Amino acid sequence: MQKHTAILAAKIAEAHLGGGEKRIAAQHKKGKLTARERIDLLLDEGSFEEIGMLVTHRSQDFGMEKEIYLGDGVVTGYGTVNGRLTYVFSQDFTVFGGSLSETHAEKICKLMDLALKNGAPLIGLNDSGGARIQEGVVSLGGYADIFYRNTIASGVIPQLSAIMGPCAGGAVYSPAITDFILMVEKTSYMFVTGPNVVKTVTHEEVSSEELGGAATHASKSGVTHFACSNELDAINHVKKLLSYIPQNCEDKAPVYAYESNGNELRENIVVGFARIGGRSIGIVANQPAVLAGVLDINSSRKGARFVRFCDCFNIPLLVLVDVPGFLPGTDQEWHGIITNGAKLLYALSEATVPKITVITRKAYGGAYDVMNSKHIGADMNYAWPSAEIAVMGAKGAVEIIFKKDIDAAADPAQALKEKTDLYAEKFANPYGVAARGFIDEVIVPSQTRLKVMKAFAMLENKVVNLPRKKHGNIPL
Ligand code: HXC
């Protein structure tokens, strides 16, 4: 027996070395951790149970039969994060650049099947040169097997992708289907085709970082949800994110002792998680400091995606409204503000989680309807006394309906002011809508937290029965 256990111990030691010490040193030199070091940082100490450590590739071409690494470039298994079951795969760049072979894909698929059957989150730590070039088309099949499982698991278990190195070509579509993407600044990048292909096809000269680095995807494309300063920061973000979300769609988010938090992005809509009374909520808030908080294509899409995530995973929604309307202009119209704005409207309408709205200032026009109005299913609608709820801003309204009177007045500027004041007095307040019951209560700002907390507690057992359907057709 001793001989047998020694053989096993040698194999475990070999697997732990991945592609060997030289490649591990090269990985560290780039400022990157190894696949196993990342798992150690993510999971609770001693909780990791590895699956498939001894898997090897089956490739016989290009001398591959002589180059065998135990585990085949991906470490897979389960453990706990803050005591909660979590499945994780971590690509090992020291083995063929973390490239995806047939068996590498099989290991990830096996893990995804387990995560789905057992209803726990799946975390992917991506660091890969893409398809294993020596295997050709087999690895394409492997990718598609993963994409399919990502899709089936979507909305059932949370799926998070942390990009710790290259993620290029078709490989990007697995993270793209998952719920959240985190990228590490300077050492990770994502693109469908790299700088060389871009140069050949479009004659643009662009670096990897500029084309698909964390900053680009956080600020330009919106592909990534978090740009993290280093790998540890990314892993800590994963842990924090998990603390807000339930294990699966049948579960509720964990309840913690009172704490308040959130994250903010510089776009004209702010989305993020917070806790109120120790319970997770998702917040969608117009950001008046950027573009006056207007709804445009990007902010509508961003808001819609976040709302749908929260609804998938039973996270109640708080919508803070200060919106002057939709952004006008040819650029917005030609790029489809109609279809894209409809995404947010659709997402909030179909969401069945408890939904609360607080109008703090402006709620104008169609944006009033879209931002979780009573009419599209909000459960409780509050307004501050400063709220202005109207078809449009007072000046714009007056210029249309009193145009003739103003033009004919002896002092048009004075006439405009008088009419504007009159209109504002009538509509730029919350009382007209409160009289109609569109607002349930006008509250002073200092009462907001308490009111919202009590309302969420009241709504805790909310049940909504929607008509039977296969699935809706959100305007994509
Ligand atoms: C096999 C690969 C590999 C790959 C890297 N390696 N990518 N082996 N298949 N796809 C190996 C290298 O041979 C090298 O082996 C080791 O990994 C590290 O690679 P380096 O090039 O030394 O590292 P670095 O300089 O950091 O560059 C990383 C890289 C580069 C930018 C990822 O390796 C690269 O461009 N790789 C090819 C990327 C690619 O074109 N992939 C296929 C895309 S098509 P040694 O033995 O020296 O350590 C695709 C289709 C997916 O992915 C479609 C899905 C639907």
C-alpha cells in the first residue's frame, strides 16, 4: 500500500506543478498568479475539493503524445466562499497557455453540470490562449458545449467570470453569457479578433489594452462590469458580489447584520447592490450629475440587464428616480433608442420581485413611465416633496401650449416666465399624481430609509402569477 500511496502522492505533486516551475516563474513575472493560487485566495481555507486532477489530453498530433500535463490546463472543483458552496474552474496558463482542449472542456462541462444540479454559483477564472491549436476543430466543439451550458444555467444559478489574462476569439462568448464579468487592469484583455487581425482588416493600429483591456470594456463597450486594479482585488470583488446574491433562483439572498454599501459607475445611470435592514436589494438610480441623468441607449441597456439579474435571483428592486427624459438626437434615434429604451421598460415591467420607487426630483415624460412607475407594476411608489412629475419640463411645455400668447405679449420674456411659473406650480410637484394614487405617499427625505425598509419587509412574500408562456420576447 505504501508503494501505491507514494505513486499517488507523486502524481498529485506533478499536477500541482502544472506546466512546470519555469512557466510558473514566467507567470509570476507578468504579475499574474497561478490557477491554484487564485483558487486558494477565492475559497475558504482548506475547503477546496478538486475534481479531475488526473485528466490528460488525448491528442496524438504534433508530438503532443509526449507532452502530457496532469489536469490538462484547468483546475476544477468545489469549495466554499464565506461558508457557501461554490463551484470554480481556473484555467492554468502554464499548460499550453491555458488553451482549451477536448478534455479541458469536458472538465469544465462536468463542473457546470454539477453546479446546475446542485444549485450553487459557478465561478470561472479565465486565463487562456483560446482553442488548443494542436487539436483543431475538437476544441470548437468543446467551446460550444460550454456556451450551451452557460445558457441553460442562466437564471438558474449565478455565473461569474473573472478574466485574469487573455480571453480572445470565440472564447469570449462564455463569459459574455454569464451574469457578471470582472477584468484585471493591464493584465487581462478580451476581444473577438486581436490587434493583428484588426490591422489587416480595418487598417486600424491599436494595442491589446486599448482594443480590449479592462478600462476599454468598463468605459466604452460595457462588456465588463468591474475593472479591478489587480487579481486580489478581482477575487475580493467576486466574494463581495456573492455575498449579495442567493445560491440559485429558488433561494433568497443571505441576510446579514445591518450594513449599507453599493457600487457606483460613471454613467448616467447607477446600478448596484446594497443591503437595507441586512437584506440584499438591487438599486437602479438615475445619476443627475452625468448628462442630467437622462435615459439613453447605454443607460437603458445597463439598467435593463441589472434589473433582469435581480429578478432572476429574487433580489428586490429599489428605483431612485431623477430623470429629465430620454436623450434627443439623431445619434440616439439612429442607433435605436426606441428598441434600447424599451429594454428597460420591458425588464422592469416583467420583474416580479418586490419593486419600490422613490422619485426624488424629476420624473418627466416617457421616462416617468419607464422608471418603475405604478402603472408597470411597482408595489410602492414614494415621492419627495421636491418631486416634479409632468409630461415635460415647465418651460418646454409652456413654449408649446402658450406659444401664440407669448408671441403676442408686450413683453414675451415676462409672459414666458409667468406661464412657466404657473405651469410649474400646477405640475412640478408630487401632489397631482398623489391625488390620483400614482404615488402612494409623499415622504420627507429623512424618512426614506425607514419607509423603504418597512415596505420591503411588507412585500417579502409577494407572489405574482404571470400568464403561461414559453418566454417573453424582450426587444434585444
Ligand atoms: C496551444 C498555446 C496556445 C493555444 C498559447 N499556447 N496559446 N498552445 N494552443 N491556443 C502556448 C504557447 O505555445 C506557449 O507554449 C505557452 O502557451 C505560452 O504562450 P506564449 O505565446 O509564450 O505567451 P504570451 O507571450 O504571454 O502570449 C499569450 C498569447 C499567445 C497572446 C495568448 O500565446 C497567443 O497569441 N496564442 C494564440 C492565440 C490564438 O490564436 N488562439 C486560437 C484562437 S482561435 P510554451 O510551450 O512555449 O510554454 C480560438 C477559437 C475559439 O480560440 C472559438 C470558439 C468558438
